[in-house]
Amino acid sequence: MDIKDKLHQLSGGEKKNHGESDGAEGRKKYTREEEPGRHHIERKKYGPSHRHGRCRLEELPGKLYDSSSFLMKREEGLEREKLLFLDTETTGLAGGTGTCVFLVGLGYFRGEEFILEQHLMRDFEEELSLLESVRDHLQERPLPVTFNGKTFDIPHLKSRFVLQRLSFPELENHIDLLHPCRRMWKHLSSCSLNNLEREILSFSRGKDIDGSEVPHYFRAYLQNKNWQLLEPILRHNRHDIISLVFLSLHLDRVVRPDCCYDHSAHEYFNLGRQLEKADRRAQSIECYERALAETESSRFRTEIEIKLSWQYKREDNYEEAVKIWQQMKDQGRGGLFPYIELAKFYEHVQKNCSRALKICEKAREYLRRKRAIISNWKDRRERLDHRIDRLQDRV
């Protein structure tokens, strides 16, 4: 069913009054019809037992991003009650001053409960009221957590604040989960929020609209004021906010190899790379070793061994590094990499230029055999010949 059929089906249904309660959704609507220009607010509370995919709210620690602070480029974690989980829905995806933010979902912890507020602009005259409420929340909790918010949500909000002559609150920090999620799960086919829900959170939205359909639903609502056209948008926005919370939990779990989280070989490898960048070598080596033990792919094994051997080399653990390089060379994996690393080892560490020369001559023979499939064959040959000439002089 395409978007036109969906909208026609919903538009043909019975209209709902804005203040009507919806028992199936179990939420409370706050309406202020007596105040023209005031926007609509819906609020829902989630208790500790609320489940989203394979986890419950009660599993979230009091401090988030503590273990994963290095992924967030932070020094330490953040108290969860200080965070404001934020997601917006707009009248268009292209951006610009003509794009309005008509719905802002805001989630925050209060004690053991998670409170989700949805601030909805039912018509353009309510935009100022909506933005003022968002401003008040950001002033109370100037630590927003978003997914692609640095590129989409916050810039759009700032544009609307300027047009309404409002000052955007100064933020203490902004946690955009898209970037740490890409670092940890870059091996997935997509790091979209929907795909992360399926692959990481084990959560299925069931019947849900795509984010690209949201502007069409809202424009249809503006034409006939049928509340049923807003229900799919509100449900979509609620899923986005709750998923931000549970992604935060999984990011803290995946960075701890000793946790109950069931890591894949790719997760161990990606974590090893991030720990390597953070100069935490011992932990990085542990993750690479675990990735190596988990993988059954020869190509991926080679990629892991290259990284792992470099870490051994930096730690002066040449015994383990040489084992890897020798095995890669014997099995014909890694191209010229194991030959060059072994030659460096024998020349600079063992001071055995004769053996280094023999390795380089074998590398030249390997390069000759593989020249048909190596794109930069000439450049590699020139560099290898230069190394061989230098070693011959030293011998």
C-alpha cells in the first residue's frame, strides 16, 4: 500500500476530537482549547518493568555512558536524570527556513519512571507555544540525547527559534548517538535507527510509518483536521524516543567484554579499533584476540590479524606478532603485508639483514605472481626494489 492509499484510508475514518482519551495507547492527553495559540501535549509514563525488545527500563544504570564515555568523546558518564532524550518531526526533510518542526518528543527520567512528552503543533499559530515549552525543557536539562540530532533536529529547532525571535538555550553537551553507534556497528548493512532496533535491540515496531512519510501525514491532517492522521506520527515518534534510551544501555554494555552482552566477532573488532584510538592498548588487544577467536571468515581473520599484530608490535610483543606474520605469509593471506613486516623485524629488531633480504626477495616473487590482480603493482615493486637495494648494500 503506497502513501496515497494509506492517507485515503485514514482520512475516510471517523474523526476524533483532540481531547478524546485513547485507552489502547494508555496515555493522557493535555489539551488547552480555552487558550488559543497553545499547542497540544501528550504525556506517558513508563515504569521500571517496561520492556523494549530484550531489555527493561529497570536495567538502566543511574549513570549512562560511563563505560562508553570514550565512544562519546567524553571523560565520564552522565546522570540519567540530567538527560533530555529528544526527537523531532518536521514538515519536510530538505531543511531550510520553510521547514517547520511540528512535533517534538521529549523524554526524561524522574526517579524510577521515564516520562515521555510529545509537544504537538496542530496549526502554525501554535509554533511559538511549542518552542517556548522546548526551551523551558532544555533550560532545565541542557543535555539533549538525539539520533542524528547534530545534523537534523537541533539545527531545525535553532532555525525556528530564530524565526520566532527566541534565544536558543545554551547546551552543556549534546549526545548524538548516531556517531558512537556507527563506530560500534559499522559492519551492519545500515546504522539507521530502525535497523539498529531490529539488529541490536531485538525490537520490532510492527505497523509503523516510515520517517519519510511523516510530512505527508501532517499535510493531510492540516487539510481535513482528522486526528487519526496524527496517530501514526505520534506512535512513530514515541518509538524513536524509547529506542534512544535503550541504545544508550546497549552502548554501555557492548564496550564491556566481560558483560553478559553476547558480542559478535565484528563487535569485538570495532570495539578494539575504538580502544586503539583511545590509546587503551591492553583492552584493544583483548578485543582483537576475542574477535579472532569468534570469526570463521578467512578474509575477516586477516583484517583482525593485521590490527592485532600492529598492537603487539607497539607493545614490543614481537613473539606474538611474528607468529601472526609468519602464519599469514605461509597461508598466502594479507598480500605483501606479512613480508614487509617480517623484513622490518629482521632488519631493525634482529639486525639480521641477510634474512630480511631473503624475505624481500620472496615478496618480490609473490608480487610478480600476483601482478595481474594488484592495481598499484608498479608502485609497490619500486618501493620493494628500493628496500632490496638498501639491504643488499648493508649485507
